[in-house]
Amino acid sequence: MSVWLGIIIGAVAVYSWKFVGHLVPRRILDHPRVAATANYLTIALMAALVGVQTFTTKHAVVIDARFAAMLLAILLTAFRVPFLATVAASATLAALIRLWF
């Protein structure tokens, strides 16, 4: 299977789920349990993405500069530092650790 065929199949799959979502009755979507599940699912997917991108390289789990940058980002977020400052500080920390080690 070529890369383009995979991209096309993925695009069709995602579009079909979006289309099916429009067919679901509004009363089901407005149910509190469905809304809460959708919110938690979004958080879980984002956490999984961040975890995979932060702690893996190819097929191995690693702890490197990205881990320290993530901890700094969590700390700055807890102190309600603006997003751009958090990203800049975390990127700077990661770069300095990679420079020194």
C-alpha cells in the first residue's frame, strides 16, 4: 500500500465519522453523560499524544531533555504563566540541556 493510498483512506474514514456525527440526534448529544465523556475523551487523547511524543524515540522509552521541559511546562502552567512564555521557557530549557549534555 502506498503512502497516498493510506492518506486517502484515512481522510475518507475521518470524513465519514464527521458525517455520521451530524446524523446523531441533538437530544443524545445534549445528554450530560455524553458531553462529559466527550470532554474526557479529548483530554485522554491529548495526554496520550503528549506522553508518546515526550517519552518515546522510535521504539524505545527515553527520559531526556523533553522530560525536563515537560516538567517545567507543567510547573509554569500551575502558576498560570502565559502560554507563549511557557513554551519559550520550556524550549529554552530543552535546548540548554541538549547543549550541555
